[in-house]
Amino acid sequence: MAGKIRHQLHLSEALSERFEKLAAKPGANKSAMLEEALEQWLTRKGHHDLDDRFGLRLDRITAALSRIERAEHILLESFALFIRYELAIHPPLAETDQAGRTKGRERFNLFIEQVGQAVASGRRTLDARGEGGR
């Protein structure tokens, strides 16, 4: 009995009768049965408390992630369509057009540099109103 505390309980007659019948079975222990039942009840109650505390926050985070996922899908689809359009309207350069290829490399390097600067600075090309900004 070391480490255990005695408690007095009041149970309804119907519950007490059911409890006595269950405890009359071989190997049954009233204290162990009550301890297990109380542990399960408190554990289940604790899960509800966690849901009450964090459920609303988790729902908000889930909704925000859904919006981000949707925005990412729109962005990638727009980018893919833009690339397809650009490739369709511009004919490929001839193998001998070194000036055109050099100009293309310069434009690409400038593009990569601008993307890197924008990402590093945290600024966006489009502000909240959807207008271009510089």
C-alpha cells in the first residue's frame, strides 16, 4: 500500500451493483479497476482539453497553409503558361547567331541577379494591390 492514498466514494445503487458483480469475478481487484477507469477518464479528458486549447489555432494554421498551397499552385501554373507562351512566340536562335546568344545570356544573368536581390532583400515585385513596383 506504499504510495497509495485511501479515498471514500459514493456510487449510485445501480452503478454499485454493476461494480460489485464485476469485482466478484476471479482475479478482479476493486482498487485496480477504479484506478484504471479513472486513469482512462482523465486521459480522455486531457485530450479534450488539448483540443480545446489548440484546436482553433491548428484550424487557423491549416486554413493558412491551404491558402498558401493554392497561391503556390496559381503561381506555378501562371509561370508554366508564361514560359510556354514565350517559347511559342519566339523562334529559336540560329546556331551561328552568336550576338543573339550572347544577348540572351546577358538577359538571363540579369534576370537571375534580380531574383537573387529580391529574395535577399525580402521585397516583392508585386505589392498587395497587384501593381508592379520598383
